[in-house]
Amino acid sequence: FLQLFYSCFPEYLKLKFYIAAKSYAGQYAPNIVSRIMKENQALAKAAQFGFSSDTVAIPLSTVMIGNSLTDPLFQFASVPN
């Protein structure tokens, strides 16, 4: 989705991209951020060797995760009965 968005609206590439997540989104946000970072690194490495691509680096700036559910087995053990 993000690649399609930035290909349709390239003017937004000069703006910072933020990801904010709360509660159960703590299960998804870290994986999304990891994927964006890995793809950005792969694009940068390919560019060093002269390869070009239709994909663009996502201008990821900040990740905010509040009151997240990241490890239910660990977190629920601290909830009183």
C-alpha cells in the first residue's frame, strides 16, 4: 500500500512518515516498521551497486507504541485476578 501511495503522490516523499500504534497494534507495528527498514536498506544497497527500482524508500521518521500488547503470556501474568 505504501509503495502505491508514494508512487501516486510523490510529493509526500519529502515529508516524514510516522507510525503510531496502541494496544493490540503492538503486535503489528513492530513488524511493519521492521519491513519498511529492511526494504529501505535493500534499496540503499542496490543503489550503491547502480541498480534502480520502481520502489522508493519510505521516509520513516518516528514510531510510537503506547500501552501495547507485545507478549500476552508475559504481560497477562502481571494482571491481578
